[in-house]
Amino acid sequence: MASTTANLNADKWGGGTRPMKASYGKLMMWFFLLSDAMTFTGFLISYGALRMSNAAWPVPDHVFSSFPGGLHHKPLIFVTVMTFVLIVSSVTMFKAVQEGHRENKNGVVFWMLLTIVGGAAFLGCQAWEWNTLINEEHMTLSYNPFARHTEDGVYLEGDGHEIKAGDTFKAGDSYMIHKHDGHWHRLKYKTADGVVNKMQFGPQAFGQLFFCITGFHGFHVFTGVLFLLIIMLNVISGLYVKRKNHYEMVEKVGLYWHFVDLVWVFVFLCFYLL
């Protein structure tokens, strides 16, 4: 009886049993994604705390209203396109994993290629958005031209673009300070009780958090595209056919890609919708 118990214990600790029927590689990927999720959670909680503590926080509809082709005042349309592209790439990644389970090499290559194209398209969209905010709207880590009025008033001076002297505004309306010829042009306004003020820059934390968090996510997308490209080349070479493990490496990178897509949903919710 004692020998039988010893043999059973030896089998349990011998390394032949897979926890939850998952390989070592998959478990390590899950551990990595869990730790990465905690990092993003910390970033987004910080964003939420700072936003709730600042009454002059910009309104997303006003900040993210540009669209390629010189179109303006199209709130959130462009970022919706970005999100759609990334979600579709998650679907194509799922199809690649599915074809791997079927041992369909050509199918894996086809769907992985579409996933790579989707990831590259998302990065291109993000590059355009950053370029617009930095070079056209002049938002940087140090300056944030977007803010929100905290009191009613009347503009005394306009910036020569959308706002004109005499225009009224209500508490909660957004505004943007433009930069021309290397100089910032602030708007002068008068409050309801007759006090004359100049607009202040928006909270610096908005630009800092936006570029850091979306940049961190963009880095994940960029590395994901590189991993996908390398693994796709391995699939083409027949490496995973020799291993006879149903393209497990494709499944592991698929977990990473789905995680990146899921994180973007929360980034989209925090920065663009709330």
C-alpha cells in the first residue's frame, strides 16, 4: 500500500501532468498577460483619479474631432475606425489559430497575414492621430491647449479661427489655445460678474497620460506585429509542422494579440468616451 502511494506521488511530481491541460508555454504567457494587465490597470486608475479631481479636464468630443482629408468637427469618428480595424484583426487572429488546430498551413499564413495588415493599419492610424495632435493642435507633454470652462462668460478677443469676440460660453464648454508663429495666443474673456481673465492652459496631465498610455499600448501593438511576422515566416518554413503540436506558437501569440485588443477597449472607453 505504501509503495502504491509513493508511485502515485511520483507521477504527480514527475512533470508529465499538464496543469489545467495547458503547456508550460501557455501558462507563462498567461502569467505575463496577468502582470501586464496590472500595469495597464494602474495607468487607467491614475487617469481616472486625475480626471475626476480636475474640473477643467478637456471634453473628448472636442479634442478628438479631426479626420483625414482636412475634415474637422467629426467627434470620435476616426478613433472608431481605428478600434474597428483592431477588433477585426482579433477576428482574423482567431481564424489563424483555428486553422492551426486543423493543421491547415496555408490557412494559418493567410489569416496571420491579414492580422499583420490590421495591426500595421492601426499603428498608421495612431501615428496620424499623434501627428495631428502634436503638429496641428500643438498638444505635447508640457502644453495642453484643450481645457473646459468652469464658469459662464463672454469672449473679448478671438483667436482668428472659430471663436469670435462677443461669443458667449457656458460652464463646461471646451476651448483650445492656438499657437501661431511660435507664440501661444490666449483668449481673453469676461465672466458674468465682470471680471476679465485670460484663458489658462489645460491640465498638463491630460497630454502626459494620453501620450504615455496610448504610446505604451502602441508599443504592444508594434511588438505584436513583429512577433506575428516572425511566427508567420516560421509557419511558411514548415517549422511547426515538424513539431506536430497543432501550431501552438500561433495560439500563444494569439493570446497576446487578443489581450492587446481587449486593453484597447478600456483605453478607448477612458480617453475617448467618458
